[in-house]
Amino acid sequence: MASNSMALKSFTGLRQSAQEQPQFVTQKLLLPRQQKFRVSAAKTSPKLTNRNLRVAVIGGGPAGGSAAETLAKSGVETFLIERKLDNCKPCGGAIPLCMVGEFDLPLDIIDRKVTKMKMISPSNVAVDIGQTLKPHEYIGMVRREILDAYLRERAEKNGARVINGLFMKMDLPKNQQGSYVLHYTEYDGRKGAVGERKTLEVDAVIGADGANSRVAKSINAGDYDYAIAFQERVKIPDEKMIYYENLAEMYVGDDVSPDFYGWVFPKCDHVAVGTGTVTHKGDIKKFQLATRNRAKDKILGGKIIRVEAHPIPEHPRPRRLSGRVALVGDAAGYVTKCSGEGIYFAAKSGRMCAEAIVEGSENGTRMINEEDLRKYLEKWDKTYWPTYKVLDVLQKVFYRSNPAREAFVEMCADEYVQKMTFDSYLYKRVVPGNPLEDLKLAVNTIGSLVRANALRREMDKLTL
């Protein structure tokens, strides 16, 4: 959940009116291979005869499912390859309200509608968040195995062929219009765990196969820093589950994570307790224990029913596109700093990439080229890059020490901060601010940081 995701926009020069589209992308934000002059593939790419455009989507999470659905229902011959059709990713599972409508999600896949949050500081000062929410507003809590399966099944109903398989590698085209040859192992239940080696020829590939993306390796997309997320699903007594009926908790402090936060998020009949870190991956179990200890009174008597761990990217890859291959979701590095949010951005990037293919191919009737896919990157960067930069600043400012985290939680108590944060998170838009309130927020934030630094100096004296 992107707590305070846009709280610093008011004094970082990124405020926009509600009607304006963000205009923050400069040449520095574009990929190194960006070209000034482009041609329209719809006018220059050849018509396909006796068949439609063929696209393989590797990975069946929110990014892959959304991409496959968009492609299939628009006339593109679509293949979705996913190894773990029952995948339970260690993910907090928070989705913004706008995703429910934008992706037409049924309400029965949402476990909980969170309308209250508690931000809990290193000294266990708790700030209640959520009083600015309107009656119809909430943060959806989902289980990834439910959400991912729904999106894949919907893609299949629209014409995508879902393959239970493990992508291994791909051979690049030998000429400009040549095919990509994918090598994968298909599992159909009849050959046990061995599977059958197969190949598939396609015209384009969307890599939606997560932080350890093999598609990214196939195009030399480069590496990135990553966090380790560790999560335990805890079945707690029914009387304690009532406390978490519509409440989520976020814990900050060196004990739960040196550079992230710990969480307790409610699911259908249990809670997800987790944490993450980039800088101290070897200590992740120690941080997880600390998170459980912070919440111990509220989860007392609980039983751990599942343990999950997974890498989460910290920033976009150096390259997200090569030829007719594009990366989306975690494979591209679309997880926000500070909050760790990735579900909405995964689904959105998958859809945007697919839309660029549909447009460039004229609903699957023409071949596409790199310039068609580059339109997806340009649109993505223009729309979302400022959000990533602001959250990067927030994490560097407020997650650097316990005193700074105390200041962060203190800032979260401000009603104006909460309103701006939730409006930005729930609807994924840059909302207009009140200049007077923006100034007040800036002053209060500086005051909190000054107090935090003063507290740090006093603590340093005690340790000398």
C-alpha cells in the first residue's frame, strides 16, 4: 500500500492541475536507444497473410494476464506461458480502488476492504490513517493466487492459449521480419514432473516473468538492485481476526527493516505478516521475527500456515525493450520505492504494452517493430516516472534512521497528508493541492526532520 506516496509532491515541483497530463519526462528519462525520428509501423510494416500476429506472453501474473487478455480480444494470436498456475507470491496484496473498476474485477476476489490503517513508529507510537476516506472508498486486499488465476482465466476466455510451461530461452530472429523461437518445457499432468520440451515461433514477446526474468536475460536487459520480501500467512483466532476486519498495519523501525517496513495485512480468514529489505538480505528472518513480535499481542495464538519469499525489484532495468521484445511488471522493474507497490503497475504496464502492439499491428493484421513497442515505454515514463522519483526521495529521507522514521509517522498524522496520499493512491492520479496547506505541510515536515535530527544527536551522545 503506497502510504504517503505523493506526500512530497507539494514541495518538489511536481504539482499538476487535475486537467493537465504530467509533463515531467526529459530526454534523460528516455532509454539510451531512443531515436528522434520515428515512422509509423501501421504505414510501413507489411500486412500479414493467412494468419494474424503471434505474440507470446511469458509469465501469468497481473502483468501477463492483463497483457494476454488485451491482445487476445483484439485479434492477436496470443500464447501465455506460466509454470506455476497456483502461484502464491509473498505480496502484501493491496490494490487501489481504481484498479477494481479499470480492470473490471469482481468483488468476490477481494478478501477485505481496508478503510483504516495504522502506521506504527519505532517507539510504537501508532497513527490512525483513513479518516479522509469517503464511504465508498477502500483499499482492496487480495490473494495473488486468486487474482492471478482470475486474470489468466479471463484471458483464456478471450482467446489466449494458456500453457502450463517453463520458459527456458529464445532464439532471436535471423532477419527483420523473422520469428522468435521460444524453447520451453510443457507440463500437462500426464508425464509427471518431467514435462515435454517444445518450441514455439512468434512475432513478438512480452516478458512478464518477474524479478528473475529469463526474457530479460535473453535480451541482455541488465541487472538491478532487488529486495527480498518475506511473508508468513498466519491463521489467528476468530476473535482476533475481528480486529483486522478492515484494518491494515505498517511497522517502521530498524528492528523490522533497515530500509523498508513490516506489515500485517488482512486476508479472507488469516493475516499476512511480512517485511522486506535490500541492504540486509541475510537478516531477513531476524526482521520477520521482529515484525511478529511487534504485532504479537494482536496475533497471539496464531498458527503459521504458509511461508513465502520472493525477490522484488528496486528500480527499472537499464533496458526494457529490444527489437520486438518488451518487459512489463516486475520483469521491467516497476515496483515503487518506499511503499513496495507493484500489482497495479504490473497490470497497467501489461495492458499498455499490449495496447501498443494492437495499435501498431492494426488489430493483429500487420507485423510490428521496435518503434511500436517504444510508444508503450514513452507513455509509461511520461505517466508514472514522477511517482517513482517522489517515492525514491521519500524512502531516502524518511527510512534512513529511527528518528527520521518517527518524523515520518508524525507527518502521517496530518489530515492533509492523508487526503493527498489516499487520493493519489486510490485513483493513481496527481491531484491538485491547496497552496496554503502545501506550505504548511512543508514547514511541518521540516520541523519533524529537525526534531528527528536533534533526537539523533542526543542518542549519539548517549552512545559515546
